[in-house]
Amino acid sequence: MYIHAMLTKVFQSGNSQAVRIPVDFRLDGDTVEIMRAENGDLILRPVIDKGEAFLDLFSGFDESFIQALEDRDMTPPQDRDPL
């Protein structure tokens, strides 16, 4: 199941093999995870900084949402009868 494919060259880099990744397949970041599928395919995927990804989750919230959270935290807890 490939959406887009193209040929590229494999070359030696010291004692390792390397692959030139064409611009259409450029990866963000400088670290990738490499896996070999049962059928022999190699799969590369960028490693995402989990802390940065977590903070990115909050980038879409506007100031009114953040203010509502802060106001909610200032409300004292309700008095309830003990169980």
C-alpha cells in the first residue's frame, strides 16, 4: 500500500549503507526509527519529540479557553455530606 514511490540510490557511507532521500520524501527532524517488515520492506519514520508534541496539543486553544480553566481552578470545592 504505497501512495507514492520512486527509485533512489543506495551507497556506502563508511561501514554502513545509506540511501539518498529525494526532496519529495524529506523527513522533519534528524532522527528516524527504522523497521524491517515481515516481507522485508524497510520502513523509516521520523521520531517525534513527545514533549514538543504534547505542547503542540495546546497551541490551538485561545485565550478565553485558558482563562476559563484558570477561573475554574479558583472555584472552591462544594460542601457535601459525608458518605
